[in-house]
Amino acid sequence: MFVIGYKAFNKDFTNRYGDKFEIGKIYHVDGEIKWGNDGNGFHLCSNLEDCFRYVDPDNSVMTEVMGFGNTKKYDDEYYGYFDMYVCEYMRIVRIISREEIINVMLHTYKERRDRFIRTFNLSEEEKKLFEGVGIYGQDSSKRCEGKQLKKH
């Protein structure tokens, strides 16, 4: 299985256990793949905002990653977090800038945006960007122009 997702690291590109990572390298873990703090494997989220449940956004670097090999999906239905994975192999593709993170969240639907706003430390100026954004994102009306069903 192959998964594209997001993973946060400390600003020095270490994880919470002190392991150092680099962009472009492929990492592998031995043993049974298991989710959780006592698990084994490389954890990633398919929804960008879900990463901020686990890290302080002001003290972390957000990355786009690929997970592959033996992969397991985890959903935390109780708290509303879905499509999280633990993988045998991981490659760090690139760093995602703060501006890009905010832009992605401006163009997603309300539930994801609300979760992001609760967990990301936005400045007052950044908060203003989210005022008046529609249920399906900032540009939803433009995306839907001319695509409504015609009445007969």
C-alpha cells in the first residue's frame, strides 16, 4: 500500500523520540507495524490539520510524506479523526510553509477548517482570512459556477 500524507517534526527535524530525519531519504522500521504511542512504524495523517493534534505548530515543521510497505489505517471515531496511518517505510517529500498550510485550510470544508482553527496558533491577521469563508471553502462559489443542475 502507498499513502500520501502529512507529518510534523520538531524544528530541528527530529521526532518526539529524538530521531533525526532528512528530506528525500527513505526510512524503514523493523517489526510488527502498530499504531499509537507504544506502536511501531512511521505515523502520518492524510488530513493536514490532524497533525496539530499531536504537536505544537509554533515549534514544529510540517512536511508532506509518502508511506508505503506494510501500512495500517487508524480512525479515532470518538474524537472525529480519520485516515491516519502507520507505515513500514516513509519518505519525506518536502516542507510545507505556513502560508501553504493556511491556503490549504482556506479551501477545504467547514469541519476540517474548524478543527484547524482550534489547533493552529493563528495570528490576528491570519484569523481575518477565515472570516466569511463558505461551508465548502473560500472559492466554492467560483468552482460551482455553471455547474448547477438545470430545471426542466
